Amino acid sequence: MSKSKKKKKETDVIIVGGGVAGCVLAFHLANARLKVKVFERNPKNFIGHDWCDSIEKEAFSYSGIPVPKGKERREDRDHLVILSPNLQHSIHLDFYNYWIVDRKLFQERLYSLAEKAGAEFIFETEVVEPIGRGQWVVGVKKKNGEIEKARLVIDCSGKARILTSNIEVLDLNITLKSKDFVKAYRELHKVSDGKIYWDENEILPEILYYRYGYEKGYSWLNFEEKDKLDVGSGVGSGYSERSPKAIVNDFVNSRGNISKDMIRGGGSEIIIRRPTTLVWYGFMAVGESACQVIPTNGCGIGSAMIAAKIAAEVAVDAVKRKEVSIDSLWDYQVRFMKKRGKHYAALDMMRRQFLLFSEEEVSFLIKKGILSKTDFQNIVHARYTIINPFKMVVSMIKGITRLKLMLKMGKASMMANRVYRHSKRMPKQYHTRRYHEWLLGQMHLFSKLDEKG
């Protein structure tokens, strides 16, 4: 009698998107002996952006991913300098807890780690929507019409939000507005002999320079290597007539000792709003698809790594118990909100308020120290600290000559405080009515600003 064929193991987890979040998730899930499939619409050689980005050092230790070395990691920065929009005032931050990492090499390493752990990657395969059964997500539909099923489905598709935008519950499929995005662009250029100045500010190789509030966004200069300058800009969508590429090109073309030939670079639109709901029945969202980018600087890689580690730990436990309901997955929502989400929500409120400030007003606030070194440390490193009444009074005294501006600043601080406190009150266990009430409360706090834009 012939031996019966061994039954093929069912897929435990489907991940849509093979970027940073997808690879970190796949690495940890496969290491836990789960059968993981990762669907990526791009070819293997197209994964990873062709530029360098800042990634929080904490993200590596927290997520269990080995630190970048060799060509993957650029020179460390002593610290970061914040420049006012008019370039007349500066704040030197004490530290910059990021590594500048080659995205292409980093992505290739993440893919290799996940594949060696046992994750199966299917490239050049586009997923178009989730497959549901009742309120459960049970699989995905590919562009060719084929359906793949799994115990758990995770959206790591980035700003496309392929699955999340098609789940019509809570705020998962919320229509994002222009103010929820920033348009970012960067180029790397070779610099010949001579110094580089930004107005009267000399650009030193060991420091990263960040112009905050310019064109309702930010711009930066950073020597990636001693003779290679990274020039970048992020512009609030719908708030400036200038494109980030035009801002970058204007700077490059105005300096005679900067080569006009771009070495590498590019750009994209980035979601920078507060996180949405992260879980549903048989479903999780991680990374930009869950709106987990830092609202005040557009950095999302480290956040995706941290979120992926939390999600993986919760997913492994839930899948092995064969219980992937929203109740079982809720701990991911709670842990991310405690670790990062409450800060992002408050920073999103602060960012949106500052879109209403002029460049002259932001320059004044930096000049007077009303926007302080501590404030910018928090903005850069994704931390929000409750602004107490004493600080508000001190700030009011510093800016007494601009009473209307100070009242606007006070309102921004109070609104951010309210959002932060509300975020801390998110239910620790999933309960439909209580969570809906909390979610509606958060939406209400942002509603007046939403009506203005």
C-alpha cells in the first residue's frame, strides 16, 4: 500500500508588504516556528529605498535586530542643530539618538534574516483586498483573482493601506486628508573644495542640521560622508505651493561647489497622523499602514520595527492558542499605545496646531526660547511631556510683546495635553462600547482643527 501524502501545513500568518515592518514581523514569527507568507508587489531587487535614513538606536535593541555595521551605517552624528525658518536662530540639542542607515543595504539584510528564519517571500505578487467571513479577516485576494487564506492576516503595505482601507469598521478605513501627509524628497550630491553655508550657518560634517517650520514642514542638511551632502525637505501637503524637490534643487543650484549630478535619492508622500486602530478579528496593521510614523519629523522606520516586535509577540501567542479575535490581539494595541501611540497622538495635535503658525511666528518662538531645547528633544525623539501651567506662565512672560501669539501657543499646548491624557485612558481590554466611546472622544478633540482644513 502506498504511503499517503503528508498533509501540507496551513499558513499561520499572511503579511502583505515586504518592507521594514513586514520583514521584522516575518523574522520573529518564523523564528517562533509559525508558517509565514509575505506577499510583496515589487521584484526582489527593488525592495528598499535608494537613500539613507535616520533610525532610532532604541529600535534595534527593542526589536532584536542586530545593529547596522560597515557600509550599512554612516558616520554617527554628535548632535543635531535646530534652525529657525528664517535661519537667524539655532538650538543645539545635546544628543541625537539615531543611526544614519543605508536603506537599501538595511532592507536586504532584513529580508535575508527573515528568509533564513523560514519565512516564505512571494515577490511580484499584488494583493488587492482582504477576504472576510462575517466580521473575521480570513485571507487575501491577489490581483490574478487567487485567494490565499491564513489564521492571521497583517497589513504592512505602507501608505497604500491595501487591507486596512478595505475593512469597514472603526477607523481602519478612514479617509485620510491632505493634512495627514507630508511630501518628502532628498538628494545626495558630491561637494568639492570649500565650505557649505546655510545663510550664515556653516554646515559641519559631524552635525545634522534641521530647519523646522520652513514651508509648513522642515528641511535638512547632513554630510553623509565627508564629501557627500544629503539635502532634503518635507512639506506639509496642501500647505505650501512649493514642492520639496524644488526646495532641494534651489539649494543645490545656488552653491557652486555642489555637483549638480545626483548620486542617489528620491522621495515619497508619508502618512504622519496619529495611529489608527491596530487590530480586528484575525487582523493586525503594522507600520505606515497603521499610521505609526512620528508626526513631527516623518521618521517611521524605527517605529515600524518596535511595532513589529510587539505585534509579533502578541501574534505568536494568539496563533498558538488558535484564538486570534480582537480580544486576543488587543494587547498589541495597548502596548503600542503605551510605548509610542500616546506620544504620537499629542505630537500630531501639536503639529496640526503649528500648521496655523507663520514662519515669522515660529522664528520668534525659537528666538525667545519659548520653543526650547527640551521641546525639540521631544519633537525629534517622539516624546511628549505634559506642559504644566508654570511653563505656560514663563512662556507668556517671555513673549509678552506678542500676546496674541502667546494665546495661540497656549491653546496649542492645552490641546496637546488633552490629547495625551485622553490617549492614556484607552481601554486596556477590548470592549466595543467603551472603545467606541474613547475613539469618538479622540476624534472630537481633533474635529475643530479638521473643520479648518
